[in-house]
Amino acid sequence: MSKYIKELLQKELEEKFADVDDFLVVATKGVDGNTNNEMRGILKEKGIRLAVVKNAMMRRAMDKLGRSSSVELFTSGPCTVAYGGDSVVDVAKELAVWVKKTGAVEVRGAYVDGAALGTAAAELLAKMKSRSELQGEVLMLAMSPGRRVAGAIVGPGGIVAGCVKGLIEKLEDAA
């Protein structure tokens, strides 16, 4: 491959990953064509993209983008970068399904918040709660005191109403 072509491909990688802050690096060696197409289609529906990259070009592109800590993720063998979705946790969860399903997909690492994570840490991302789950928990916690206050206000009123109703029935029976 000529130097000019390599520079063009590197620029293309720089443009593609300029807006990508977090990504997962996986190896898809050994995945057959039909499974690869099925996996890409299902991930695409969820907003997750896969890009097979040449390691040397990706290292140069990441250096040029100021993400030099991610260079260690692209050392040897064919690498596929998974990005998109709501967060890198969602990407990790979806790829964990494919790791179990195919056995050929292998997580190599991740780049999150400016730091490169190793294989073990990247696999733990799949076990974390997603952004929407965390937002639901925060909302539930925020609503909890209001629910308690409403219960405290309504509770005694219900008791008084029950007593008044009991008195009315008692007086009606007596009359």
C-alpha cells in the first residue's frame, strides 16, 4: 500500500473517530460471514457501529487526535472498534451477548474517559448499570421523600374519616 493511500486511510479514521469519546476494542477473528452480518445488523439497529481497523493506522490516528493512552489497545492482531449506542456500557452489554453466543468474539479492552482499560476491566463494563437504569434509580430516590410526605398527610386523614364513618353508623343504628 502506498504512503499516499495510507495517509488517506488514516485521515478517514481521524474523521470517523473525532467525535467518538468512548469505544470498545474487540477481536472478531474466527467469526464467519453470516454471523458477522447478523451481528452487525442487530448492533446497527441499536445504534452501535463496528469498524475493523489497521492497528498502525489507528495508533497514528489516535495520537493525532490526542488520545495517546488508547494506543496500547491496538498492539497485535486484527482489531474491531465498537462505538455508539447510548454509552460504552450499552456497547459492552451488547457485545457480551455476542461473546457468549459465538465464542469467537473476544474483548481486548476499552477506551473510557481518556483512559485505556484492559480486558478484565472492559468485560466488567457489561456488568455495570446503563445510563437509563441509573437515571431511573435517581428519579426513584428523588420521588421517595415526596411519596413519604404524601403518605404522612393522607394517612391520619384516612384514620379520622374511618372513625367518623364508624360513629355515623353507630348513631344510625341507635336511632
